[in-house]
Amino acid sequence: MKLADLIFEDYGAIASLKKYVYDAGVGFLSKSDVNELLYDYPTTKRHFAYRGLFFNSRNKFDLFIEKIKNNRIELQNYSSWTRSKSTAFQFSLTRPTNNIALLGRSFFRGEDERREKNEYTQGYGVILATAIPAGKAIDVNAVPDVGQEDELILPSGKYVVKIIKIYKPHGESVKGIVDINAWIQKQRGMRAEWEKDIDYSMMQYILKNYVDEIDLKSKKHLFRLFSGAIGRFEWRLEMQEWNDGSNRIRKLNQRSGWSGNDLSVDDYFTGKLEGKINIRTKFMNYNLIYYMPLFTPQDAEKVRAFANKKIAELIILAKKARAKYQNDYDLFFTMRGGKGLLSIADRSLVSKLNKIINADIGKVYRALNSKQTIDKINSMSGEDQGRAIQTMIDNMNNLFKKM
């Protein structure tokens, strides 16, 4: 029995649709299923819909493009479309599935190679668009407990379509670039919006695979491209009480071995509540750090000077936060952004910062591992001792997560 059959044991058109939505390679809609669903859950207004298609080979891709060159497509069977352009985009880059076992080993090998080369996709993709009149498609979102991905299902038939976007592996597209350096120097501020992501990804591919061809002028341009917001960079420190019981440092309780989720000040090792300070950044372009080896020595030094300046600023901010909250809280700092700066800043500055933000880690560790705590565990027996030991292990693990 297939996995989808084990998950969806009921029968009928909706059950078939559930299996199909779970994975199109497993589920199947009969002609009667499609007719029934179209009657019960039709679209109620005109929709502009998208379909992303992915092809493993150039030959299959070319054959498909040839078939629709007159902007007409004939569907021999039903097909899935979506009102979301971003969803169609994902389907044009790979074959999304809820059952990864169906992808096969070759897919995962290909993914490893793709990431190694900073390649954009394993194959060839296209996004189609079509206008669907009211009542001509199944609105999957309207089906109870089924809808996902804003999906519409078109019955078989002939439709007018338009090609919105075509995606090819960068390894093929880059062959059309006559001068790599001229291409780099034409690039301006690229953002992560999905329509522009292809250009940014092409830049990543070129910088990964054509390092030896990048000239001095291009290196200077790269620094200017990635350092545009360097003067706007900000640190933001956000303080909050640690309110997730599973991640708290809990004091041993002689009766039960641990105190549970409803903690008072007396339940903590040091007699203080735990405070979490998230360190975040604004206006940080991490390409500035990632591609620093490609910059000229002079520009690379500017990046290091920038890192040192910002770590020095963070030290001051961390000191102020500690002075403000340390009387009431054991403080645990978490870097949600800016870690890349630590990798290029002077070690002395990084060491000074770590000493400030990790001060309470050492204090709580000593309390966890104190002679008093160990003696208390040794005084227990049986299940109480077992729970106490497990609690101590959990506390240690939770503490290290806060580093």
C-alpha cells in the first residue's frame, strides 16, 4: 500500500484530491472526480493563474517551448495552476513534493553539485500564465481541509498561455556573456525580490566559478556594489524575559527533581529571572564579508576597519544593556545578526565582546556544576535521582544553546 493510501483512507473525489495535493506523483483524479469537484467547487470569478514547469533535460524543455510557440497549449489531462506567481516560481526551479523519497538519489547528488557551483537550478524552467474564466477551474482552496498553495485545477482542453519567465542553468547562460568583467561592471544594486533574484544568483555563480578572470576594475566595482549601505549599518538590542519553559535553566527540586514550567525567582540557580537580549542588525550586506577575498587589499582593509568599528560599538551597547538589567536578570545574549563581522574583526575586540555577553553563562554553569548541586543529586536515590540527573543534563544543554 502506498504512503498516501495509509494517510488518506477515505474514498471519493475529495479523498482523491487529498492524495493528489499531498503529491501529484502519487495521487490521481479520474475524469468523474474532476467533473464532480468542478461542479461542487468551481472558481467564482475570473482568475489570472500561473503554472511553473521544470524539465530535467534541455531536449524536453525545447520540445515543450516549440509546442507552445503560438501561445496555445492543449492539455490532455487536468493540470495544477496557482494564483501565486512566487509558488509557480518554485515549481519552475525544481519538482516540489511532500514526499522527498520520490525525488531519488540523482536529485540529491545534483543538489550537492548545484550548491557547490552556486548554480541556480538543476534543469530548465518556465512560468506560464493564463486567464481562467469563472466556473472553468476547480478552486482547491474552497475544498474543506484540502486547500494549499492557492491552487486551481484546470480540466483538459485548449488554453491561451503566455510565457512569463524562462530559467536556465547559469552554466549555460554564462556562455552568452562575451566579457565577464563588462557584465560585472554593469550590475547595480540587486535586491532579493524573486524577479531580480536570477541576476543576483548569476553574480554569485560568476564570482564562484570565474575568480581568475575578475580584473582590478571589477574588484573595485564589487566593493562599491556591496558597500552601498555601509554608513547606515545599525545594531539593535532587544530585551525580553525567557518565557519558554523548555529552554529555561531550572533549579533542582528535591521532591520531583525539577521545578516544572511555572517558575518563580526562587526556582533559578542564581535567584534571578533569565533575560534574553537579541542582537540584530539593520542595513547589513553580508556579501561585503563573503566576497572580501575578491576585493583589492585596500578595499578589504576598509571592510576590516568597518568590522572593528562596529564590534567596538556593540561592546558599548552590550555594556549598557548589562548595566541596565543585570540587577534583576541573568542575561543571555543571542546574535541574530552580525556574526560575520566577528570572523574578520580583531581577535582582541571579539574576545572583549564575548567576555561581556557570556558573563552570566559562566556564572550559571558554575551554579549548575557546584558541589552543592552534585551533593544534592548524590543524596537522592532511585527515580528521584534519575530525574535529577536528567534535569541537570537538560539544564547544561539548554545553557549551551544560549551561548
